[in-house]
Amino acid sequence: MYTVKGSIWIVSKSGTFIGYGRAILLERIKEYGSISEAAKSMKMSYKHAWEMIDSMNKQSKTPLIERIAGGKGGGGTKLTPEGDKVLKKFWELYKGFEKFNASASSKLKF
Amino acid sequence: MYTVKGSIWIVSKSGTFIGYGRAILLERIKEYGSISEAAKSMKMSYKHAWEMIDSMNKQSKTPLIERIAGGKGGGGTKLTPEGDKVLKKFWELYKGFEKFNASASSKLKF
């Protein structure tokens, strides 16, 4: 019984733009409204999370996340429309890849 | 300009069965008729090459390579029909994956 496994990511000329880890980070930022909470939930340092975000922002026409000016709640961080678009595109790609793997797995007979 | 990149391999319940590196190793064994020459051509130790082959053999119904009894030429190593079949299947999968990536890349517009 064999199964196809794999990994997929999107690159620009500067390197990795978005892969599974970065997509999860963006999801968590959406969920928590905070980079530090998002990083904590992934057992990742704030520095590492920030470097990933900075890398994505620099490879994108417009930034993927934005700071919300602090009011009563002390502000926070949210995805820009561009961030939402990139995330949606990545999950579309990821689902297509999962389909490809499932179909390829079903064809494996050695 | 974004591009989809990825990696793909086949697993059994015991772990990795075959991926790109192991496929190239089998190709080189076909080419050189020798595990040590194949390993050398990949700047890989004989031990590492042998461990990869041993791992593949153990996960397969029948071994993927066989020793040719030494005659004048001193014998050698060649792929069994099962080895050829596995290699063919892997390259089919790999080509399908390359197609998937090219098609997905062409759909990326951020």
C-alpha cells in the first residue's frame, strides 16, 4: 500500500513567497488579530513570525497585513484585502495539490 | 511573477519508498551497472546508497535490483523488472506533478 506525499509552495524571484507555514501564520493573525499571539499559538518566536511577514510584504505589490491604530482595545493587526487574496489563492493551490496526490495515490499499484 | 514549486515522493507504512533522489540513484545503477559507481556519480557514500536501496527493497514485494554473478567482467548490479516498473511509475508521477505545477503557476495572478 503506497501513498503519494508532497509539499508545495509559491516562489518569487526573491525566494519563498508563501507555503503551508506562512499560510497558517496568516490564518492565525486573522484569528487573533495579533502577530505575537499568532506566533505564540505556533510556538514560534515573534522575531521569526515578523521576518516571515516582512518577507511576504516585500514580495507583494501591497502589504499583506496592516496595523490597526490603537483605540480602547490597544490596536492590533489584520490582513489587508491583498493578504486575504494571497491566502485564498494559496489554499486553492493546496487543495488542488491534495486532489492531485489523492488521485495519483489511487493509481499506484506496484 | 510567481511560480509554484514543490516536491513529491511515495511512502509506504514504513516511510519513504521512492522520491527524486532514490529515482536518480536507480537511473545511475542502470547506467553504470554498479552501486559504487552510481554512488560516486552522485557524490554519495556507498553506505548511503546501499541503505537507500535496502530500504526500497524491504518495502517492495520483490527486490528492485539484483547482483549479476561475476564472470569475465567481474559481475555487477542491474535493475529487476520490478525496479524498472517502480522507476517508470515514479517518473510518470513526477511528470504529472510538473504539469500540475506549470498549470498552477500559469493561474497565479496576485
